[in-house]
Amino acid sequence: INKVATLRNARGENNPDVQKFATDCEAFGAQGITVHPRPDERHIRYADVLRLKPLVKTEFNIEGYPSPRFMDLVLRVRPEQVTLVPDAPGVLTSDSGWDVEANFDFLSETVQRLHDAGIRASIFTGTDAATIKAAARAGADRVELYTKPYADNYEHDREAAVAPFVEASRTAHRAGLGVNAGHDLNLSNLEFFASRLPYLNEVSIGHAVICDALYLGIESVIKAYRKALEVTK
């Protein structure tokens, strides 16, 4: 729901109401609410996260770079899941996964802090097998696969586009990890992606959902995405 907050912030008032939008999405069938508070608070604000915690009844997932301020927030809120992303402070959007080996001690310590608070830890990665195995050694519960390469190549050769993700999901499963996925998934490419991955726990989709909702309405869009995920492998 970051995009909803962006629209709200453009006018400096509380319209649209981010908290109401989140609860409406749940009522329409969304199985979780994801926010990604960034240091400049250009969309979701830290105060929004605190207000959302008692309202979200499905699953609350907070994404972000584990800076001291971010960690203070998530340890206070204690969502069901925290997704660790390697975003630099001024980055427009997430554009790569972690180099887990190069940041192994930092990520291991961060994951342990989340576990001590009873929070599931997911690490944002690419499809490289060594990186996924390193995330498992770091203690992560899940990886979130960065799916922009799949989305970029889907129209050209969808089988080739999805193949690295199929193998990555198998690697993660063998390593004892759950599998999440996100970035540029949409109604055109989601059903095929979900049908091919042998292991997939959840997808996190924000930008496309809100873009589609401008034309179709949020209730219809949530139902369409749910339908796209109800595939038989």
C-alpha cells in the first residue's frame, strides 16, 4: 500500500486513508499487507506502520533496509514477517537482491534479533544458488526472489524467463527455506509464474495492484490476483 500513501502525501491530508485502505483490502480478500518505510518517508511513514499494526488482521510484512531506525521500528511493532532488502537510502525502488556472503555477519545478527522478537525473517535475493544457501546459513526463514528479470523477459520467452526461478525455489526448499517473490509481477505474468514454481509461499505485489485498481477498482483487482494464484502445478 505504499502507492496509496504516495497519493495521500501529495495533498498533505488524509485522503486516501491508508489505514482504511489496508483494512478494506483485507475485507476484499487480500491475504496480507506489506509496507516499505524508507528513510525519507516519501510514501509510507513510520507513524503509519505503528497505526497499521493493531488494524491488520491477516499478515503484516514490513520491508526495508535494516538500519538502526528501521530495526527499532520493527522490533516495536513485531509484525509477522520482516523482509530485509539491500536498498541504499536514496534508491527509487528495490533493484537487486543481497550479496549475502559479503554481508553475512550483518544479516546473521539481524535475523537473530528478529527471531528473538518472534518475527519471521525473509531475505531479498536473486536466483543464485550460492546466495540462497548463504541466506539459509544466515538463519533466514524465507527468501524473497527478485522477479524483475522474469517480468522483463516474460513476453520474449516465458519458459526461459521462469526457469531460473523454478530452480531457485527448489534450491531454497532443499535448504529449508520458504519462498516468497516480488517485483513487477502483474496480472499478465503472475499465473504462469505461480504455475511453474514448485514451491511458492507468497507474492508481494504493490505497484501493479494499484495501477490496475485505477481502471478496475481495488476489490475486483484483489479478486483477480487471488484467482491468478489459484493454479494447479
